[in-house]
Amino acid sequence: MIAVLYSVYFAFGGLLIIDRLFPEKKTLTRFWLGLCLGIIGEMWLPALAAWLLRFSVQAHILAALAYLLPVVLICRIKKPAEPAVMKARENDGKFLRFFWLLLIPFTLFSGYLQWTHMLMPAADGSYWCGQSTYGDLCMHLSFMTSIKDSAFPPAYNLLYGTGLAYPYLTDSLSTTFYLLGMPINLAVAVPGTYLMFLTYAGFLLLARRILGNRPLTIAAAFLFFFLNGGLGFLYDFDLSFRDHFVRVMEIFTGYYKTPANQPELNLRFSNVIADLMIPQRSLLGGWAMVLPAFYYLIDAFEAKKRKSLLLLSLTAGAMPLIHTHTFLALGLFSGGYIIGRLFTDENRRQTLANAGIYLGLVLCMASPQLIGNAIRQTVEGGSLRFQFNWVNNSGNSGLIDGYFWFWIKNAGLPYLLVLCAVLECRRRRKIDIVLGMTAIYAVAELILFQPNEYDNNKLFYLWYVFAAILAADYGSIIMCRLEGLRGRILLCILFMAGSVLSGSLSLAREAVSGYQLFSASAVSAGSWIDENTEREAVFMTGQQHINPVCSLAGRQIICGSDLYVFFHGLDYEEQKTDCMMFYADPAGHADILEKYQVAYIYESDYERAEMIVDVEGLRRNYELVYEKDGVRIYRTGLK
């Protein structure tokens, strides 16, 4: 309850600030922008206070007190809206009903996925997850639990002696809920659902900012984006009578057999809800924050509002530690968009001056974050490289599909509308939007930033935000031109069905998926470690990604799973080798414990299956402090 009240406190402060700064804006817009501003405060202020007081309850009290300053200051400077201004506000009218008609079912469905996919407790005490979270969830849990009561800057508890060079503020938001008394599964699911709600609302209101009050067109854009999945369904339904619908049934029973995600068929543009927003916590936080940033950008340069420019700079400057790829996409879009404004604005000097203010403020805020995190991981880690056409040219070994066919089958039928919309951009006065989204697309098509080439999809999907909006806009033009044609409605229905069927099937599969993540014995061991060992204790464990020591108890381990440390661009061979050597011969390699100041040794079925383990050597040389259901923990005597 305290965790919820703490979040409500920040949300209310954000609502007050936005209401005073933008009294002329519509109610829904102010509501959304206020909630987003509150989330930024709730992410950043406790993290800043943690540099003085660790990530503790005291730090959160200090953060709450600090938050009062801007709220009180703005409320004193800016008086409530005058009755004339309030009366002049445009009524949301039909858009309000349409807004909730889309938002409520998508948010409820997302809440269900969050509950079932984020450590859903079973009757036997085990924790379950979904298909999409089986891989990534343990990593995010390790950040959430290790940040609790930790000193800042936070350590990377998956690799000894390494700082956390990962955008962690979305995970630390869950840590706030966990620290303030919420069970760990709810501490993941509740803020996750909240961020998904803000993302859905943000897309609808950004689309309205670009397209105007056109509910059906905005709804089409919303469905194009959130039910994306390309033409993968064609492969599943092709020749289905001959194989007795085996491939169709595999959609709902197989592991990653969904129409939107089939690497063997070069279908890589996964559904944004199933494969990104649910499992990728940092991306979810980034999307929830970048949509208001896009809104402020358009407001600042199209409507020439300095208030929007300042809030844009604040939001963008806060972005790197929320999600670095999203920050990069925002920067690329901003550059292309501002160039587009120079083609259309009469007062180009003012546009350039505003761009200079924006760039200067963002660099001041973002540079320390980038130098300490993204640059160290991407540039120094050797991940930055050239590759044309993303995963369709894997390893620069040649195109797998023809260029346009690759994008048509991956992005689906809306991609055809996007190509047409780009040709119409000057007539539709969308050249700034087109140049902005093209900047993202071009960089993502040419440069890789992570060891995993697939990660460039985090850029492509933000290109697709605007592509979906423009596709819906152009589709509405076609529908108007076809007025009077009897088959017009049928054509529209078939086009929409072909655009969302793969995504809908992928989400249906995600809804019914379920896998045991942590066994009851692992949960018990994690609870014992959390309650009975020192917060800073170092553990020797295997490399399994399902590791209760680092994920459930938040303790430092020597070396985590390849699934994480490799794709974070880290050199871990020495730590990995040392762990294997120690387990094979504990007595002969006792010096390894001193090297890493190991306080406890963890032994379970995973360690015994993964490497050679001298079980008797561990029993003879170290004190057994925990044994239950095949899990043993030994104390080394080191601190």
C-alpha cells in the first residue's frame, strides 16, 4: 500500500505541474503528460538520493521531499487556469469514448500478461513465467533485487568487479515498489502494467497531435502498431489441410513458433507487446517516456512553445539511464524533424535557436550518463559496426530476402502504405515527420550498436511508430477516394485483417504460454539467502540464467549467464574459468575464493549438471549452512 501511495504522490505532483504549465491543453493530454512527468520524478529522484543514502527508505523520503520543491514553485508562479481559458478548452467529446474503448481492453490484457509472466506464484511455491519472459526476466530481477539498499553507482551483480553499465531506471522503479513493501512479483507487474497504460495512451494522443481528431484513422494506426506481425500467418496457414493444421496448432503450443517471430523464415519484426513491451523492461520504460518527448518536440517546434521545449529537454536528458536505444532514436528523429521544420518555417532563426537550446540542455544532462554507460559498453566493448539491411544481411554475408520483400513480409501490408505516404509527404505537410522517421530508419539499417544484431529492432520500432501513423493517414485517403465503391468496406476489413492477424495470433500464444522459472526449492533458497546472508556477500555459483542467488536474493555472483554478460559486451572468460576450476577442485583452488572475496558457495542441480563438482570436497572444506531439496549453501569464512 505504501508503494502505491508513493507512486500516487509523484503522479499527483506531475499532474499539478502540467495543469499549471499547459492550462490550454485538453484534459486527456494534460492527464497523460502529468502522469509521465510523475514517473520521471519517481525514477530519477530516488536514484539521485541513493548516491548519498544508498537506495534505501531514507533516500526515498529525501526524494519525495525534493519533489515538493518544483511542484510548490510552479504552483506559486503559475496560477490556476482562468475560467475563460478553461471554457475555451476543446472538449474531448467522442475522442474520450474512443480513447477508453481502446485503452481499457489493451491495459487489462497487458495486466493479465504482467501477472502471469512475472513470477506468477504456483500452489507448490514455485514461480512461473511466460514464453517471452523466460529468457530476460532473470536478468531484470537481478538488477531489481540487487539495487535494493545498495550503494550507488550500482554494481553489476552478474559479473564480479563490474559496474552496472545498463539503463537501470525502469528496473529501479520496481525496486522502489519492492523496497516499500510490495512482493517481488507484484513489484514487477504493477509498474509494468502502469507503463504499458502510459504507452498506449501516449500513442493515441501523439497520433491525434499529428492527425487531428480522426478517431477511425487513429484507431487504425494504433492497431497497425500494437498488433503488428507482418505476413507470417501466410507461412503457417499455407498447405494447412495437407499437414492437418499441425503448423497452425504449433502457434499455440510450440516455443517461439508464432507468425511474427520465426527466424528460420527470416520473420524478425516481432509483435511489440509480446516480444518487447512485456519482456524488455528498460525498453518499456523508454517507450512510455519517449512518446511525451515526441509530443513536446512537435509542440515546441510547430507551435513554438518554450514550455514544451524545456520539458522536451528534461525528458530527453533523463532518457539514457531509462533506455539508451530509445534516447538514440529520439535524437535521430529530432535531428531529421528539425531539418524538416527548416523547410517549412518562416522564422528559421528561431527554429535554429530553439534547436540549439534543446541540444545544449540535453547534452548537459545526458553526457555523464552516456560516458559512464553506453559509450563504455558500445564503443569500448567493440560492438559498434556497419551492416546494411539489419538481420536480412546477417554478418554481412549477403541478403537473405530481396530488400523490399523482406520489409513487406516483416512489417506487413502497412509498409506499402508507408511507401506511398512518403511520396505524399509534402502535399500532406508531413515532411518533418518523414525526415525524422527516415533518420531512425537509415541509421538502424546501416549501423549495429550491440553484439546481438537483432537489438537494432529497438530503433526500428520507433521508426514504425510514425510509419504506422502515416500508413493509417494514407489509408484514410484511399478510403475517401473509393467512396461510392461497393467493395470499399470489405477491402478495408481484409486489409486490416491481413495487417493484424499475425500479431493477434502471437498475442494469443503469449496469453496461453506458461513455464516454470524458479522451482519451489530455488524460491526457498533465495528467501533463505535474502534473510540470512549479508547484503554485500559474494556467492560462487554456476552460470545458469535461472539463478535465485542473483535474481531473487540480489547477491553478487562471480559470473552470470552467457545469455547476459556476452550480449552486454563484457569480457568474462577469466571469471567463468575460475568458477569451473574451483567447483572441480575446491581444496586445490581455495585461492580463487580469496581472489573474489567469496563468502558463500551455492551448489544445486544446475551446478552439478553444468560442470564437474567435487561435492565431497565442498563438504570436507566448508561449513554447510543450508541444505534442502538438493540445494546446498556453504560458508567459506571470508567476508
